[in-house]
Amino acid sequence: MAAWEKCVDKAYSMVDEIVDKRSKSSHSAKTPSVLLFVETSREFGRGLLHGIAKYSRLHGPWRVYRWTGALDSSLPEWKHLKISGAIVRDVGVVEGLAHSGIPVVFAQHNKESYAPFPAIITDSEAIGHMAAEHFLDRGFQHFAYCGLNDFAWSRGRGHHFGQRLAQAGFEMSLYHQHAAEGRAARNDRNEQNLIADWLRSLPKPVAVMCCNDDRALQVVEACKQADCEVPDQVAVLGVDNDVLVCDLADPPISSISLNTEGAGYEAARLLDGLMKGEPMAGQAIGVSPTHIVTRMSTDVLAMNDPDVSAALQFIRRNPNRLIQVDDVVEATNVSRRVLEKRFKAILRRSVHQEIRRVRVNNIVQLLIGTDMNITEISLHTGFDGVEHIARYFRKETGMSLRDYRKRHAPR
């Protein structure tokens, strides 16, 4: 090879090396390093992480440092990682991040307010009200709440559950954790004994809302100890719809599903803006309930009127048919006038209102829980076209089908 060719090759090699170094340097500067301190042991944390991962794939990339230890374990030294931002639970091991100047989004765990820091907050009011409606729909007259005293989100859910019941004219019994039953003791046999004693003291049948699925599982086990049948004597409802917990329980546990994946996505979008210079000003990302996944633990009608019970069963067995009130009356042994009177006395709504409520809930389940398009949902639910189901749904919910799916379905 001629000398001049060697010189050219060397020059090109030097240029390639410089370009490569600059490219790596530029890439490093543009790629944020994000710390995630969110548990994977529960559905709530896993849902948030799914949403964060989706945002990172679409709008990243991010260099992610994910701590997989327990929330009360020691956080490894993070300063040498040159963190650009973080999404973390509000536990003591991450307190240093709040004063580091790094953009931080907290995921609610212990506190009620995080200002001026942004936070992911569950909609306790909507969750509590949805639970109350679920039990009121089934004709219960007695209600109770089993939560965890040391968590703001648990106290909020119980408060709003009781608030909605009070509006309907009912009272709520509350399980009080003893002072010695802190976080370390809540799964001990001792507390299960106390819950069993509490369950025995409640009037039956009783509807029990639990702050999450882990607590619901503990209540179901305590029911066995107390010789209380689930759901005939004690109906149990959890929150989070953690399939591993709910489906493996005996009996399987009904649960409120939350849009944690959507919240995780929005939290990641917010953090992206913060890392680009937007101010932290107490922004809130809401985690809303989407629907209730009904399993055996609440699959019961707690009422003594056989005709109202028969009417409800008929309506709920036919969510995909355009049934009328007269169809429901034929499933009972009373006249339309008598059925309407008894129906309103027990459930505080008309037969027609119940038909529409069940149909809308069925459409919601299909919008959120399946990939069926609007035309397919329309055909499946007995409507004669997209326009018909669209008018029906908007009249009941105030939203279009597409907007509802966009807001509540996992991204």
C-alpha cells in the first residue's frame, strides 16, 4: 500500500474514532437515568411499572435503575449513578432524593399530601363509592370495612366507602387495628384471630370492603376461622385486582380494578417534562377505578324477596339482550306494579334503571377488558349499529365509547 493511502486510512480511522466518541458522548448526555423504587410484589406497583416502561419505549430511551428490594429495605447509593429523575414510593429510604434537587414523582404510600412534589394518588372517593354501589346493588343492609390504619390511602378508601353508605341511609362497622398491630404484625396469626372475632360480632349477612386484595385474602381466611360462609354470610371485596391473589383464594375474591398502567404512563410523561426543565409544582396523577371484577366472594344477592331476586338474576343473565321491563316481570310471580314497588323499596331504583345500569357495565367490561372494536361490541351486546350503542352509552355516562376506552383502558 502506498504511503499516501496509509495516511488516508489513518485519517479516516481517526475521524471514525472521533465521531464514535462524540456519538457516545451525545447519546449519554441525551439519555436520562431514571431511578424506579416501586414494588413488584403487588399488582399496584407492577401496573405502574408497566405504564412507565411503555412510555420509555415510545419516548425514550431511558437508562433505568430499578430497585427490586422490599420498600423498607436499604436503598443502595444512588449518587454515583448520576440520576436524572426518579419515581419512588414515599418511604424513609428515599427521603434524601426529595432534597437532592433531582426531579421526583412520588407514588402514594404513607402520606396524604406531597406538595410541592408531584405524586401519583389513588382516587379514594371513586374507589370507596364504587365498592358501596357494588354492595348496595346486591341488596345488603349491613356493611363493614377492614383496612390498614397506618396508610393514608387505606383510611381514605374506608372514609368514602362509609360516606356513600351514609348517603344511602346505612352505617358501617370499622375494624380497628390494635396499637401493637403495626406493619410487621399485620399478617401474624394474632391479627387473624382478632379479625375473626370482629367478623363473628357483625350482623349477617354483611358486606366487607377491604383496602386491598392482600387484606381481602386475610379476611377470607379469618372467615374460615370464624365459621362464616363466604359469600352467603360475609361478602368480601378487595382492591387492585391482583389476579395471583384473587384467583388463588378460596373462594376467589372480587376486586376493584385500577388504571395503574395508565397512571404509570402519565407519571413517566410528567417526569420526562420535569427532567427537561418543567417545575415541580405539586402535580397529581390520579389512579382511578375502572370496574369491578366479580368473583365468588361477592357473587350473591342478599335479599329476602324472591321476586326481586329473580328479577335481578334475569337482568344480570341477559346483559347482551335488549330486554324490556315486561320481560323481567315474566321472570317473576308478581305484577309489574308490585315488582316496581318492591324493587324501588329494596334497591332504590326502578327495574328500567337496573336494566340500563347492567347493560352499561357490560359494555364497560368489553371496552376495558377486551380488544374488540366498537362495531364488534355493538353486535355482541345486541345493538343494531354503532350509532345506537354510542347514543345509549353517552346518555348513561356522558362520554363517548372511544373516550371512555382511552381514559380507562390500559395503554
